[in-house]
Amino acid sequence: MNALTTQTLIVIVFLLIIPTSLAAPPTLEDSFTQCLTIFKPSDQESPIQNFTYTQQNPNFLTILNNYVRNLRYFNGTTRKPVAIVTAAHFTHIQATINCGKKLGLQLRIRSGGHDYDGMSYLSTVDFVVLDMFNLRSIEIDPKLETAWVQSGVTLGEIYYEVANKSNNLRGFPAGICPGLGAGGHFSGGGYGNMMRKYGLSIDNIIDAKIVDANARVLDRSSMGEDLFWALRGGGAASFCVVLAWKIKLVPVPEKVTVFNVETVGNRGGVTTTDLVAKWQEIADKVDNDLFIRLTLSSSNKTVKASFMGMFLGDSEKLLEIMNAKFPELGINKTECIEMKWIESVLFWLSIPPNTAPTSVMLNRIPQKQIFLKRKSDYVQKPISKPGLESIFKILLENENVTMAWNPYGGRMSEIPETETAFPHRAGKMFKIQYSSNWFVPGEAAARDCLSQTERVFDAMSPYVTKNPREAFLNYRDVDIGKSLNSTYEEGKVYGVKYFKDNFEKLVQVKTRVDPDNFFRYEQSIPVHISRR
Ligand SMILES: Cc1cc2nc3c(=O)[nH]c(=O)nc-3n(C[C@H](O)[C@H](O)[C@H](O)COP(=O)(O)OP(=O)(O)OC[C@H]3O[C@@H](n4cnc5c(N)ncnc54)[C@H](O)[C@@H]3O)c2cc1C
Ligand SMILES: *[C@@H]1O[C@H](CO)[C@@H](O)[C@H](O)[C@H]1NC(C)=O
Ligand SMILES: *[C@@H]1O[C@H](CO)[C@@H](O)[C@H](O)[C@H]1NC(C)=O
Ligand SMILES: *[C@@H]1O[C@H](CO)[C@@H](O)[C@H](O)[C@H]1NC(C)=O
Ligand SMILES: *[C@@H]1O[C@H](CO)[C@@H](O)[C@H](O)[C@H]1NC(C)=O
Ligand SMILES: *[C@@H]1O[C@H](CO)[C@@H](O)[C@H](O)[C@H]1NC(C)=O
Ligand SMILES: *[C@@H]1O[C@H](CO)[C@@H](O)[C@H](O)[C@H]1NC(C)=O
Ligand SMILES: *[C@@H]1O[C@H](CO)[C@@H](O)[C@H](O)[C@H]1NC(C)=O
């Protein structure tokens, strides 16, 4: 071997060794996973490594996709998190917060993943997903008055367990879709078909356990009443990670009565316009035990109206009320179906009575994933018949959009706007949800459905709240304002729509509990102007 080749060999050996062993800076992933190992659960039974997925892990994409409920935000170009921590112990949450802060990573907290605009798993900067699905215990007190539920439980799991343990004597007022996570759903208000009787979920929440920006575990008495106020309707993800909620169970009758009356064109000679006009007169004023959701959609170039009802009582009493207050609908006895409250959960999913066991509400993974867009509005005064006719016309021109009109009134009007962070109370007749679902990927279908939704939303502006045009936080809509630089001014744009005058108090709470703005995302509560 001559001198030249020996030298070359040495150089080659150096080139091979140096870049990998000495020069390569650690990746964010490595730094994050290494940082996590410093924090160990006291019991050592759940090593955090076993619950952490980086992009190298073969299950990374499956874990990420498992709780994606809007396919618009899961494709090849969507920014993926540096890691997903599927916390199984509160120390995993503490470690994730500490390491996120240390490495300047943003946090996205996900419970059921139903956020309409993907705020629980989407970011434009380096981030970590804290996935709560492993934290799903439900502890019901023996007297059946309260329960502690962890953030990762679904509504279906709560409903099923509460009905089972109480022998069908108790329920809980919350959302209609059983897949919703307690973590996100409750902190945004939690709205469902017992709302006129019992208010929102947050009106029945009496304590919470959280992990704050300093990684401390706190409950209602140690977190401060102002933070506990903010968590009820203000969106917890701006303030902390919610570990568990203490909920107050409510009595439900042995039998409830449900119905779904659909009309296309007219019913027994009464036009859809007249039916909807009458619904507006009574829906927020009838007996608090009765909730009638009106859904308007296009069906073969005609407007279809469906009146879906839930009555906390028997069919005889329901018919009495309907005949007195809404005779135009002409509902008859065979259309009123009596069942257990727990069975009504399936009815509201459009599962025909007696065709599936109630345990289907425990399914966590939906049958199919879809692309979707949602928006919301509030209505305070009845829309005239000519107004209704023009709304129907717009709907027919935008046939991929459906509107659900959800009546307020009852208990909702009795609770002051400042009682919780959720402000849409007395004076609201009903809330509108605009929805568009589509099933094919690609920009064309998305653009079509999004623009239709915009057109219907624009056309509704004469009939809904103004200054601000109010919106429901749980019906997340990033189009009403987005914070890119986390400024107070940016936050105020969407903040007053979601929270009205409660926005300023939310800013104060935020400034007290998270002055460095660790818990931030595209629609979080900003810290106060003077603290920036
Ligand atoms: C099919 C469907 C039906 C729906 N029906 C209803 C309904 O009937 N009534 C109603 O009110 N709403 C309804 N919604 C809206 C739903 O309430 C919200 O999307 C709600 O935020 C879902 O909670 P989640 O935990 O499943 O969502 P996620 O996407 O996990 O979270 C939503 C938000 O809460 C934050 N968050 C989640 N967990 C925590 C936690 N542990 N600590 C702090 N922050 C957390 C997230 O970061 C995110 O900002 C529905 C949504 C869908 C997709
Ligand atoms: C954690 O993961 C390691 C490696 O896969 C495995 O050997 C160990 O049993 C796991 N520990 C627990 C408590 O699951
Ligand atoms: C892919 O996802 C991003 C969000 O991350 C979205 O903006 C984009 O429109 C999606 N692309 C398609 C083709 O759906
Ligand atoms: C509760 O669940 C148990 C176990 O599945 C079952 O045997 C029991 O009948 C259920 N009780 C009620 C009231 O649904
Ligand atoms: C839609 O209407 C057309 C024309 O009236 C009719 O031929 C067709 O059968 C209808 N389709 C459905 C699904 O009702
Ligand atoms: C009740 O309404 C249903 C559906 O509209 C109808 O099929 C049925 O004949 C009606 N029954 C009576 C007794 O009027
Ligand atoms: C919109 O609705 C029409 C009629 O139902 C349907 O044919 C079409 O495929 C829908 N568009 C999208 C993008 O889903
Ligand atoms: C955010 O801040 C940067 C730097 O201050 C500025 O250049 C940018 O325009 C701001 N973006 C928005 C949306 O305000």
C-alpha cells in the first residue's frame, strides 16, 4: 500500500465517522424524547417512552389519524407533529409540558379529536400532540349524584356507564354525537337535546383537575375560581390541560319520547314556510322538557324540513303539548316513539329503534371519515315568511349545505351571561349550524362545498346577531378570525364573537395563569396588551 492510498483511506474513514458521531446536531425529535426520559412516573409502571410516537415509529400515522375527524386536515402536505404523547399517567402530561416549554415546541391537546377545524392536531410551527385517549376512567359516586370523568372519555362512554350504574335513572346533558371527547366538548360549553331542561354540560360541572403551565396538578380550590370559570365555555386549551371533570348527574324519566317528522313541500296542506314560521314561535318557549331541532336541506330541488324531537316524558303528554302548541305539524301517536333515555342516544344518530344494541355508542372509531365545514350563528327575532322563502331559495341554490336550527330558551335563559365563559344565553331564540360534508379528496370538491357554505352564511346576515356576529366555540370556525402572531388585537376579532363581553375577563385569566403564552394556538385567548 503506498502513502497516497493510506492517506485517502484515513480521510475516508474520518469522513465516515465524523458526521454521524460528532457533527450531527440532535434532531428536535431526539431532543424531545430525551427530555421526556428525565420525567418518570413515580410508580414506574407506565414508562413514558412506551407512550411516545415519533415520526420514525411505524404506528405514528395510525395514531395521528385515529382521532382525526375532518379529512381536510390529514393529507400528505399537512404538517405533522414532532411527536405524539398518548398520556397514560398525569406525569406524562407534566413531562410533555416541561419539555415543550424547554424546546420551544407548541402543544396541541386532543381528547376526542372532533374539532371542526382540526385545532387539536394541526399547527403551522413545530409542535407536539398530547393525546388523551388513554385517560378514560369514569367514577360514579354511589349515591348517583356526581361522577369524575377523565378528559379522554367519550360522551357515549359516559352515557352508557351512567345509565347502566343508575339503572336508567340518571343521564347527563351533553352533545348528540357519542364520539365527542369530554376534554374538548365540555370546555367549549357542551350542547345537546336536554339543554332546555338542564342547560349546557358546563352548567352541570362542579370541579376539574388540571395540569397548568407550570406543570402543577390543581383542582377547583387550588386553581382559583376565575380559572374554573374560564374552563367552562372559554376553551381549556388556552389555559391548561384538563385531566378530569366532576359532573353532576341529572334525573331522566324511565321513558322518553322521540320523533322525527320530515316534510318536503307541505304536510297535510300546511306549507314548509308556515311550519317553520310556527316552529319559530314555539320552539324556545314550549315546555322545558321538549326540544325540537329543525333541519333544513335540499332534497331533489325542494326544501326538506325535519322536526326531530326529544321529550322528557311519555307520548301521551307529548301529544297533548304538540296538539296545543304546534297543531300545524299534525304529529300522530305512531310517530311518537317511547324508549329509554339511553336508547334515545341511538335514535338521534338516526339508527332506527331496536336495530342495534346501545353498546354501539361505545365505538370510538367512526365507520367512515369525511371532509367537512361547519359555521354557526344566533337568531334573536323571528324571521318573516318572505325571509324564510328567500332562505329556502338560497339553500336550493347551494344544495350541499344543510342548516340545523337548535332552539334555546328554558334553562338557558335563566343562567346569566357572566355565570360561565359561554355568553349566548337569554334572548337567543335559536342557534344555527351550517354544515357541508363531502366524501371525495381534492381541491375541487372542497372549493365547491366551502364556497356554497360561505354563500349561505352571507345570505343569512340580515337575520342573525350583529356587532358581534356571535359564534359558538364548539362549532369551531377558523374563518371568523385567526391569530398568527398571538396579539391581543388578533385575538379580539374571534374572541368577542365566541365570548362577547366575557372575552376581556378571559384575557385577564389568561394573563394571570399563562403570562408567557405557552398554551397558544390559532384561536387561543391572547395575553393582555400590557404584558406583551
Ligand atoms: C360529529 C360531530 C358532532 C358534534 N355534535 C356536537 C353537539 O351535539 N354539541 C356540541 O356542543 N358540539 C358538537 N360538536 C362539536 C364538538 O363539541 C367540539 O368539536 C368539541 O371541541 C369536541 O371535543 P373533542 O375533545 O372531541 O375535540 P378535540 O378536537 O380533541 O378538542 C377540541 C378543542 O379542545 C381542546 N382540548 C381537547 N382536550 C383538552 C383537554 N383535555 N384539555 C384542554 N384542552 C383540550 C383542543 O385542544 C381543541 O382546542 C360535534 C362535532 C362533531 C365532529
Ligand atoms: C415498555 O416497552 C418496552 C420496550 O418495548 C417493553 O419491554 C416493556 O415491557 C414496556 N413496559 C411496559 C410497562 O409496558
Ligand atoms: C391538505 O391539508 C391542508 C391542511 O393541512 C389543507 O390546507 C389542504 O387544502 C389539503 N389538501 C387537499 C388537496 O385537500
Ligand atoms: C349493566 O351492565 C351489566 C354488565 O354488562 C349488565 O349485566 C346489566 O344488565 C347492565 N344494567 C343495566 C341497567 O343496563
Ligand atoms: C326527483 O324529481 C324528479 C322530477 O320530479 C323525479 O323524476 C325523480 O324521481 C325524483 N327523485 C327522487 C330521488 O325523489
Ligand atoms: C301517522 O303518521 C304516519 C306518518 O305520517 C302515517 O303513515 C300514519 O298513517 C299516521 N297514523 C294515523 C293513525 O294517522
Ligand atoms: C353536492 O350535492 C349533489 C346533489 O346531492 C351531489 O350530486 C354532489 O356530488 C355534491 N357535491 C359534492 C362535492 O359532494
Ligand atoms: C406578524 O408579525 C410579523 C413581525 O412582527 C409581521 O411581519 C407580520 O406581518 C405579522 N403578521 C400578521 C398576520 O400580523
